[in-house]
Amino acid sequence: MNDYVLLFSGIACAAFGGELFVRGTVGIASVLRIAPSIIAVTVAAFATSSPELSVAINSGLAGKSQLSLGDALGSNIVNISLVLGVTLLISGIPVSPAVLRRDAPVAILVPFLTAIFLIDNMIDRLEGVFMFLCFGAWMATTIKQALKEREPSNGQVKVAGKLLPWIQGGAGLFLLVAAGRLIVLSTTGIARDFGIDDFIIGATLVAFGTSVPELASTVLAKIKGHDEIGVGTVLGSNIFNSLFIVAVAAIIRPIRVPFTEVMPALFFGVLSLLIALPRRSTGMVRRRQGVLLVIMYSVYVMSLFFASR
């Protein structure tokens, strides 16, 4: 099929899938009587990270776990600098105190943990297990908070009303994942037609394609006024990528990669998170921060291009 047809099909899937996914996420939160931000940072984040999980399992079984590490770190940069940056160009985003206390510190500290493990140019199975346990501790804390803040039931939601949000969320997720796959295939083919280097394709277009679910759901959540879903999905996806996805890859097969190769991705990943932090006084991430994030992503892509020449 023509690459341009695939590209437009992927964009259409992203648009319809994002709409269904946001609607389903809000509905699921209502059915479970918990805050939408909790659903976003757990269920939605895990679901939108499914492409990275697939890469982790397949690359680990093929003895190429370093591919999973690169995909996870690259996707994290795309999530914050491009996905959140583009969303902020629409308008500023308020961030709840709970997210700042629970999720932001974990997202910032994990790259430093990864750097420490990679000093010897390897993340072994034991270190992978440690990262998995850290992920479990964060998840347990999140679920405990969700149960603590759960609203009382009024018993008025019918069975059909309870099932519909799950159907919408599942259908939306399917379309989002399909969109990511279609965009990766189409843009890769188009880029090769123009003679673009494979490394650049993988580090930019493939990382962007696997982040399409986050981009579509975050932008549409912003447009529909559900800011907590967008921010929660982005932060949660980064934590999933950094702790769960990398841990799975390392447990299957130890990740061996030169520390110097990983440093740029770790540096840009931490820098993007620091730029995206809201002011303590207002709890707002402002539009000007979005501009900085998009500029930083452009610098990151250009640095990859020049480094590969």
C-alpha cells in the first residue's frame, strides 16, 4: 500500500482512537469512583506504553536488549519534549499536588538510577529486578492513594453504563496502537525514499511512532478539558518505560551498551523534565515552557543527525 495512504490512515486512527480513549478513561474513572489522573498514570500509561513493551520482549528474546533501552529512553524524550510541549502550545496545564509529590520525583530520579547502573556499560538481571521492585513500590503507592481517595458509590450506574467506558477505552487503545504502527511504517518508507539514514529514522520517526498514543490522547484530553489525563499519561508512561520496560528487557537478557552512547538521551530526558516542572506557587506548566520543550526536541534531533554523520 502507498506510504502516504498509510500515513493518512494512521493520522485518522490517532484522531478517532484518541477521542474514544479519552472518553473511555473518564468513564472508567467515574465507574471506579477514582480520580481520572490515577487512571491516566496507571492504566492509560501502561496501555500507551504497549509498543515499547513489545519492543522490549522481542529485542530481549533476540539478544538485542539495547534496542529496548534506546527505544524507552527515546520515547521518554518524545513524551515530554514533543508530546507535552505541543500540548502546552495550546495553553498552560495545571498539575495536581499529588502528581508533583508522587510521580514527578520518580520520573526525574529514574534516569540517574539508570546512569548509575550503566557505569559498567551494562544493566544486568539483578539490577533489572531492582528496577522492577522500584516500579512495584511506586505502583503500590499509587493504588493505595487511589483507594484512599475513592468516592462513595450512589448505586445508580447500570451494568451497561459500566461496560461502555471499558469498550470505548479498549477500542480507542486499539486504534491508537494501530495508528502508531501505521505511522512508523509509512514515515520509515517515505524517509528511505528520500535517502535518510536508518539511525536517524529509528531515533526519530520510530520513537515518534511509538509515542503517537500518548500524543493523540494528551492533545485531545487538553482540547476536551481533561488536563489531568494528559499529564498523568505522559508522566506515567515515562515511569513505565524507565522502570518496567527496561527491567523486563534486562531480566530477559542483560543490556550491554557503552555508557557514552546513552548519556545524551539521559541528559536530554532529565533536562526536558526539569523544564516541564510547574511553578510551586501556581502549579501551572506554562505555554512558554512548551515552546522551550519543542525547541529542545529540535536540538536533540539535530544532535542525533550530526552525531550520525
